[in-house]
Amino acid sequence: MSIFNRNKKVQTINFNNVAGNYADTNNALFFRVREAIEDKDAVVEVPFTHTAIILMGSSYKYVTGDTKIFEDKKALEKWQRGMTVDVIYIIKDTAVEVTWGTPNPITFRDPVSGHIVNLGAHGKFEVVVSNPEEFFRRIVGNNQKFDIDDFSRRAAATIVDEFNAVFQHIVEELGISYDKYDANRKLLGQRMGEALSPVFEKKYGLRVDTFTISGMTIDAAAKAATEEVMDPRKVREEEERREEKRKREEEDARREAERLDDKRFERDLRMRDLDRREREAFYSSTARAESKPRCPHCGAENAPAATFCSACGKRVSTAPVTCTQCGAVNPSSAAFCSGCGKKLS
């Protein structure tokens, strides 16, 4: 409903009037109002108990206290007479109670006794909006009002998803075995609330204020089986088996590390040997290239690039000889051309 201030003639979205359309605003984390705005100076009333989100098309803003909808020049430029605006009222500093329960027993290994436990639990918890922006994205969306039943189902599913790991960590940290769970429900509930609050903050923008476990059950067959294996002798045997398994795993890990070390050592040896061979081959070829060739006729040493012996004048080069008269190619040892018979110098 829209009303106008009689003195200033300003269109006002009155909280008390719109809240009257919702039967239980105290148990609703939010409700949505949609209004056609006929006045560019329109005001939305926001009581101190609530925060409001004003949606104008694809843009939105958070407000507290009575606020002009179009309070700056940029927002005013978007105003058109009759345009619709959504106002979402989000309650603050008020807890809403939600019930939870595990639909089926949760099976896990009791970290204290080391045995399998089938646990069912139920209770209540209270949530408060701590991050309106995240709450708006995760819960409000396009919904007209807060649906406590729908949220309870979502919250319970989150608790069930997290319960196993969180609960095991808590009982292990506190040293509470399965047979003491029920006697420590208050403490366990408190610690569960502390652990789940960051999860709800991230997932819903909500803070868990209180978390209680009203009841816990272990089904009869599982309880009997668990109590049977809780015999001290069997517990010791189980602990010894776990210790032996741990030692075997450590020994296997040590052997694997040694095997890897041996393989690395062998690889290093091969690389060093390959490097030595390559160096030897390099030095050998260099030495051959640098050695002075001897004349096959008189035995005198000559420069590596010499064609004729510096002592006897005879050819020492092994390169083929081209005849200057006919152009035929002859072996380096030929005295006469095989093409024309000319004497080769």
C-alpha cells in the first residue's frame, strides 16, 4: 500500500501498512513489497528492527531508516512515473528458530572407541541475518516472503552434509566416546553451533546463535554390536591391528623411498658415464684434428693443410687431384692423369 504525507505530499511506502499483509513478520527473516512509484521524492520507511534492499530494475541498494528511493542524481535519472520498485525488508538482530534432524541414521567410526556407530539426532537452532548482501543472493532471490518450512529443509540438508565430519572432529577433540554422547548433548550442541556458524555465514549470510541437540539415538542392533566389540580385549586387539597396519605402511613408504633413491643414484651414474664418454670422444677428435700429417714418401712432418711435402716436394694431401689439361678427377696417389695421360704435378 502507498500513502502520501499530508504535509509534504510525498509518496511513502509505510512499513506498518505493508507489514500488516504478512501474518507473522516476527518469524520471517524477510518479506518483499512491490510498489508503483508516482512521486520522484518517494520515501521508504525502514524501522530500526530491519534493513531494506531497494531494487530498481537490475540495480539495488541497502538502506536503514527512512530513505528517499531516488536520493541522488544518478538514481533520479532512472525514475519514470509509475515505474515499479521492490523493497525487501530483512529483519536484523532477531533470531528465527529452525528445527533440524537427521532423516536417516548417520554411520561413522567413533574416533574415540574406533568402532562403527549408527547415530540419529534432532534438535533446534536459531539464526540471525549477519550478511544482508549474501542473504539476499542466497535466500531472497525472487521469493515474495520467507518460507520457514523451505528454509528448514535446506538448513537440515546442510547440517546433515556437515554433521558427520564436524561431529567426529568435536567428539575426538573432547575425548567423548559414543556411550557418553547423550550425557553431553548440551556441550556437543554448543560446539556444533560454533563449527556450523561459519558454514551458514558463507552459504546463507546467516549466523547460528544457538544450536541444541534435543535427542540422540543409536539403533538397537548397532548399539548391541557396538557394545559387544567394546570388550577391552577386543579393543586392544583392534588397536594392535591398527598399529601393525601403520608400521607396515611406514615400512612400505621407507622401502619405496629407498627404491627411488637407488634409481636416482643409478641414473646419476649413467649420466656421469655418458658425460665421460662424450668428453673422451671430443678430446680424441680434437687431438686427431690437431696432429701433423707425415709424408708417406720421406716421413717428414707437414702442416695439417699441406698439399705437398715441405721436405721432398711430393704430394701428401689425400684430396682427389683434378687434371689441369682435361679436367679429369684422379686419386691423390696418381702420378699420371687417367683421362689424358698428362703427368700430374
